[in-house]
Amino acid sequence: MFIIVLLGVLFNKLSPVVLWAGKGKLFGSIFLILCMIGSFCISRTFQMNQGILWGALLGSVFTGIFVIGSRFGLDILNLYEMIVKNQRSAFLGTLGQINVVSSFFCIFIPFWLGCYLYSRERTSKILFGVALFLVLTAGLCSNSDSIFPGIAGVYLFYLFFAFVDIESLSAYFQCGGLLFLSMSSVGFLTYLAKQKLHFTVKWDILQQKLFGNVLLWLIIAIILAVCSVVLKKAGKNYTLAKLRTIFSGILAVLIVAGIGFVIMSKGRLNGVAVVQKYLVFDDSWGSNRGYVWKRTIDLFGHLPLWKKLIGCGMGMFPSFFEVFHTDSMKQLGYYFVDAHNEGLQFLVTTGIVGLVSYFGIIITTLIKNLSFVKKGKQESELSVIVPAILFVWLIQGLVNSPNVFITPYLFLFLGIGQNIVAEKGKS
């Protein structure tokens, strides 16, 4: 990966742009090289301690509060004084654009859910539960479609590890309850902002339909909380490996049946019409992501072979896609400075070799850490939490691009994951 990034600088005529990325997400070669060096250093020196945990906790809580406040008209840091009015609905809190905000919470939702799942002390559970509730609520407030696959991926990943013993399954139900409580809270705050504060909350169609059922989500949260208490009182000596297999099979059948139902309804039912539009891939798919994806693939196919192998250079996507800027301005009112897909972004900027290297780092770190988890007994809770973060990062990366605000967190946890592998190798 390091070599490919350097080759992208050497073989590109616009090397200053490649180095510093003066356009788009400012994601240049220098920045990516610093991320890789930082990750390498962390992989050799990292030691988990309470200071790191408290820093992550305070950072998550304050960022969550800023984002929730921004979404409902409370401009805590006077951020919107610097933003053009017609763009304010696309910027939140201290992180900026809504997809960047979503990426941040796709990192810390699996982090705090994992901490809650594996903590046994009451005080720790309270602190981790508060952090999880805030990052879930702020993530849902991001108004970005990409938060939904991220949250779904979090809960599906940890479902496998919850079916270890009664206590873990009970904690998982509590985490599920916190999710529905967050959904109910967002719906209530939306109503309050519109009716009482006279603040216009600009939600997309999916979120309008999802958060309107405040009472339903609250009832589900209460049911899950009751289930967790009943499970805990049932005993702690049951093994749930067989039940995990059965439940996974039932869940898979329900997902397939649900997709089939949505397809067969053909938009006749209002409740599924919004979801159904995500099953049809066209230019408008995923907030016009279909538009940029299709044209990016077509443009890449016309590049010379050496460009396909090593890419156009970091930060070069705006120039690569410039041929469609006029057309997108006419059709959509804006032009694209990134691919809104990590795979396509790295394919264009680092080529096939860089794409394989980048995802190879993530996937091998994920798999090696999961290999330490045997019969429900892991060497460290981080052996599950780090793969969960990497797994969710891959999912949210399907609809988001790398950026200078959040990608360092990815390399931080890559370094931690590689440190776990190195320490295990020494022992």
C-alpha cells in the first residue's frame, strides 16, 4: 500500500494535488502515509489503559451532544454562522458533513456496544450504556442513509457473540433496548422541534417513516428490557451454541422473506414503498449514489492499463470525474468530489493493486483477531471489539468515502488489532 501511494505521486503530473489534495475531501498521499506510519507505531507500542477509555468516553459523549444539538437547532459552538444557509442541513456538530458524522458513529457504536457486552461491573455498564445511547441517538440524528447499514451490521455481528451464555445474551437484549429507546427519543425530539420550538427538521423520506412510530419503538425497548431481566434470572449455566445456529437460520429466512415481500408488494403498501426504492438500482439510488457509481466504473474502464494498476493518485477523484461536473450540476444541482464508496474511491486513486492492499490490511486484521476467539473464550475483549469496528467500517464504506476526520480512527484500530496479533505471537 505504501509503495502504491508513492508510485501515484511519482507517476502523476499533478503531484502537488496528489500530495496535499487541494480539492474534495483533502485526502492526499501525505495524509495516508502518516496514517499508515501511525498505525505501524501503534501496532508495536499499544497498551490499553483507563486513560484511553476515559478519553474515548468523553469524546463520544461530547460529540454526540453536539450532533444532537445541531440537528435540533441548538448551535452550541456557533458552527452555522460560517455555513451558507442552504447547506446547513448537510452539516452537523463538530465533524462537518452528515456522511462524515455517520462514519464517526459507525466507529464508536460497535466500540461501546462491545464494552457494554463484556463489562460486568455495574458502574462500567452505566457509563458504557450512557455512551452507547448517545452515540446511537446522534448516529440516527445524522440524517445519513449510511448509518442504517452500519447499525444493522453492528447488531448482526455481536449477535453471534451474544449466544455464549445467559449473561451475554441478556446484555445484548439491553443493547437492543437502547437502540429502540434511541429511535423513540429521536422521534420525540423531532416532534418537539417541529411543534414547540418551530424548528424545521429536514429528514429524508426513510427517516420520516422510521422515527414517526415513537410509541412502538418505546414499547419494543421495554419488552427487550423485560426479556433481559427474565433471562438473567433464568440462570447462567446454559450453553447457547446450538440455539445460536437455530436463531441464525431463522433470522436469515426472515431477512430473505422480508426482501421478497417488499419486492412482491410493488409499491402498493405505503409502509414498504420507501424501502422498496432501495432495491432498484438507478441514478437516484442512495441519494444519487447510483449516478456517481455507474459513471465512475465506466470512466475507470477507459483508463490505460498502468493507470488501472496504480491509479490516478490520491486526491485526484475530482479531476477524474470532472467530465461529469456540468451534467451533474444540471441534473442534481451539485457535482461529486468523491465516489461515495470506499472501494471505488481507492480503485480510482490507488488502482487495483492499492485497492487489494487496502482491503487486504483490514480483512486480514479482522480475521486474525477473530481466530483468537475459540468456544466463546477470547484472549481479550478487544479481539472481538476491533473486528466488530472493522466489519462495520467495511459496511459503511459501501456508501461513504474516506476522509481526513474519521479515517485516522480506522488506522488506530487497525494498529490495535495488529498489536493484539503481535502480542499473541510473542506469547
